[in-house]
Amino acid sequence: MKENRMKIIITSLITLAPILLGVLFWDRLPDQIATHFGQGNVPDGWSSKPMTVFGLPLILVALHLFCIFITLNDPKKKNIGRKILPIIFWMIPIISLLVNSATYGIALGLKIDIGLIVSLLLGLLFIIFGNYMSKIRQNYTVGIRLPWTLSSEDNWDKTHRLAGKLWIVGGVLVLFNVFLKWTSFLIGILLVIVFVPMVYSYALYWKERR
């Protein structure tokens, strides 16, 4: 934990950076700010200005610190892999900076496609995680942590090899969906990359029992 102290401080400050931006534009921001958007970037959820400017970054930094804490204190953290750790450190700060800044921009009247930003972030995240999925060994924090994967290294490895391929393909399809903008297609992708590895893992477990 001590060796990562400076990295934790820097990434936490970046996560909180939208607060400074919000304070800078405080007088120009409306009292109610759209913080959730439906299909076609139509706002369908609003938050108060204090909640948007201060609350959301504080929630994200709490989540950021929680993810780092459980990852660095995992008894099997060596199995996670050093290449995965930077993703865990920088994922939430980048999301906080981009999404909160876009939220302010929309509130100020700028034409920003928030759906495009979210889809690009999601697609790239799936591709990056998918690329390293097969390299992750058994641990209690990162990966597909099911009773069957945690009880068998062979089950873990096979499940994560399949999941890695699915997540990469899923990420590419999410990026492709930036042009289609089909919500049902996006939901279908999410369901496939989440549930197919789970079913496959259980099938392996059942096969080993027979």
C-alpha cells in the first residue's frame, strides 16, 4: 500500500478534479442538472447542483479508493498481474473526468453526445480487460469469481480464456454500436459477455463432477 501512496493520491485528485470545474462554472450552472440520459441523449434524471458538483465526484472517489483497497489487500494479489493494476488505478479517474465534464457541458448548453462518450469508454474498457482476462490467475478481487472458478484452477483458466475472447468481441461490437445506437443491441452484448462465461464455468464444474 505504501509503495502506491503517490499513485493513489494523484488518481484520487483527478477523480475529484470535476469539483474544481463545477465551482468555476457554479454561477452559470442551473440549479437542476441532467445526470442521467436515455435513448437519443434525452435527459430522464436530474440532480441538484451541489449533488452534481460535489456529491458525484465524492461518491466516485469513495468507489475508487474501495476498489484499490480490496485489490491491494487481496491475499492473492500477485495473481492479478501487474498490467491489470494500472487499469484499476486509472479507470474511475478517467470516467469521472470525462463524464462529469460532459455533464457540465450539456448543462451549459453545449451539444455533447454523452451516449457516444459512454459507449466509447465502455467498448475500450471491455477490449482492454478482455485482452488481459486470460492472464489473470485465481484471486478474490478481479475476474469471474464464482464458487466453481475459485475451487478449480483449470475451471478458472478455461472460463477466463473464453471470457477474454467474448469481452474483446463485445467491446468491438459496443464501439460499432456507436453508429447504430441500438439500446437493445447493447443490452444483448452485456448479457452475453456476463452470463455466457458463468454458464460455461458451471458446465465445466458439472462435467468434472460426473
